[in-house]
Amino acid sequence: MTNDNSLSRELLFEPLTLRGLTISNRIVMAPMTRGFCPDGVPHDGVATYYRRRAEGGAGLILTEGVAVDHPSALGDAGLQECNVPFLAGEASLAGWRHVVDEVHAVGGRIIPQLWHQGVMRKRGTGPYPSAPTLSPSGIWGPLGMTSIDPQSIPADPVIGEPMTEAEIEEVIEAFVRCARNAAAVGFDGIALHGGHGYLLDNFLWEQTNRRDDRWGGDRTRRSAFPAEIVRRIRAAVGDDLPIFFRFSQWKQQDFRATLADNPAELAEVLMPLADAGVDVFDASVRYYNRAAFDGSPMNLAGWARRVTGKMSVAVGGIGASQGMYDKGTSDVAAIDYTPLLQRFANKEFDLVAVGRAMIGDPAWGNKFRSGQLPRPYDQQDVKTLA
Ligand SMILES: Cc1cc2nc3c(=O)[nH]c(=O)nc-3n(C[C@H](O)[C@H](O)[C@H](O)COP(=O)(O)O)c2cc1C
């Protein structure tokens, strides 16, 4: 048994309704690229992998990043870039339909994370090597504290031309097409990857968005492109499906980068997205229990909730003692869930996402509930799909 808490873990096992979706508990599997979808197709092993996490107590699964239906979406990006799934084409849609059915059969819910790599895509790689690498201003960004392998860092930060108006429209349409496909195969909502230095984040970050047209300028204007995607997705899929938006202060280019240095600035970034139709902000940090801004212990998910009035997801080091990018195996027996439960009880956030620990143990949710120790995540686990 792990440490006992004064607050009951049952707090996280209350259902939640978001538009037309009811989730049986507050435990979410965080989106994690796995690279087990050759030719962009999720096969039976992927369906079994997700079904096991739903059976194991994850009320909601956010899938691995799914490439949007545009040639520029995917390539080598310093992560496990190969074999990333698509959400277009007969084989890929049939694969996803099977994944969704398997998860639903055990009472789980599942939402795909739509992903465009933006400046992180290495030119000349991916399923369409001749496609251009697209970004708002053709700028990779300044290098700060990063774990990107030096060979993946471009010698010249200017990696291309600013996206044209036609390219912007094409990419918006690619997101919308995938959202429609997601609804058609039975997914329970739409999630957008707006963090970590990828395309949507390239628009949000002043270092990669130097535009002076309607897609750039101050924080609010830099949110215009992701907000337009949200608006168009909402119009395409109707009112029933919730839209999740993941954002992060940190970028792979620079872990210390920020979009906002205080709550008022955060509101400038997020309100255009909230107004466009985002229901839940997924605030990606490496340690959920760190203060987002000076003067309050509240974390980034808490501030996202506070400034927008929308729901939020906390993530980062919940089931692991080291944050993502920090090496070593977690000492799962030493994890104290009291701060998590206290923050949740204080309504800092509505959902709790668990990443690596859920790769390590598909039954993480059920074990958390009963106080059993989960099998700890080991970095080798990313190499298999179990
Ligand atoms: C193998 C791996 C792949 C990941 N892929 C994605 C991804 O596709 N999209 C995303 O938004 N975050 C991705 N992440 C970040 C996780 O969603 C999560 O935010 C991070 O692991 C921190 O949570 P944790 O401390 O519980 O692991 C990935 C993380 C790992 C370990």
C-alpha cells in the first residue's frame, strides 16, 4: 500500500459530463506518441493497448498525436516520429473505428489528438519528403535550454518562408477534415496539440511568429490561427463533442520559454481560444505541483481554469517522481498524492492526466484507486506496445 491520504482518492472517481460526453472518472491517459502505426494505420495491437488502459481505470484516453491530413504535417521531429497514425484514408479510419469500439466496449472514452509538427518537422523527411516545412514566419526559434539532439537543431534558425494565406487555409482545412473523420469513426471529442513547439504553438510564441497580418501581432492576435481552427472544427462537428486544447509555456527549443508571465497575459493567450469553442485546457507542464506564476502556488491548469472559466487538465509527474526528460526510474512507493488530491479538492483543475506511468502499468487507474503500487515506468517501455 502507498501513503494514505487524509483526502480520499475516491474524489477522482466522480463522473464528469462535458457537452455530450460523460466520463466515468477524472483520470485521463495523456497523449503519447508511440510510433506503432506503420503507413499511418493503427492496427489491432494499438486497439488492445488503448483498451487495456480503459479497462485499467483511465476514464478518458487522449490518443497519441495523430498527423493532420496535410503533406507538411509529419516528418522527423526529434521524437519517435516514425509510424505516427493518420486520421484520413480508408485503412486508417477502419483502424481507428476498431480502436474506438474496443475502448467503448469496456466503458472507456477516447479522443484523438490532432497534430501538425510545424517548425519541428525536419525538411525532406516523413511520408511526403518533398513537402515544405510550414510555420508562421519560417523561423525555428531561438535555442535555449533543450534536450534536442544537436543534429536535429538547424544551423540557421531561418528554416523557410512564412506560410502563405493559401497554406494557412489548407492547413485549417486539414484539421477540420480530420475532426470530421474523428466524429465519423465515433471518437468522443477532439483534442488539439497546441504546445511543445509544434505548429499551433509556433503561432502562439512571439519568437516563432513575427507576422504583422491578421495571424500575428500581440498575444491575442497570435492566438488567431489556433482559434480559427477551433471555430471551424466546432462548426464542422456540432455542439456535442468537447474540444480539448493542449498548450505549454515550454518549447522543445527552450524549456524556459513562456507565452505568458502573469495571469493577465495568460488570459490574452487563452481567451480567443475559449471564445472560439475550447471546452477544456490541457496545461502541459513537467511538474504539475509547481506554481505557474509568482505570488500563488496555483499551477498552470489552475490559472487556465481561473482566467477562462473553462475546465482544465493537470498533467506532469503525477504518477512519476521524475518529470518528462529527467532520467531514471520512478520510485512509485515514494509518491505522495496528497498535494494532487488537495489541489483537486480546491477545484484547481477538473481532470488529472497521467502519461509515462500509464505506459508502465495499464492498470494505473485501478491501482491508484485501491492503493496498490503500480508497476513503475521504465524508459525501455516506450520500445514496446503492451
Ligand atoms: C513517449 C512519450 C510520447 C509523448 N507524446 C506526446 C504527444 O504525442 N503529444 C503530446 O501532447 N504530448 C506527448 N507527450 C507528453 C505527455 O503527454 C505528458 O505531458 C508528459 O509525459 C508528462 O506527463 P507524465 O509526467 O505523467 O509522463 C509524450 C510523452 C512521452 C513520455
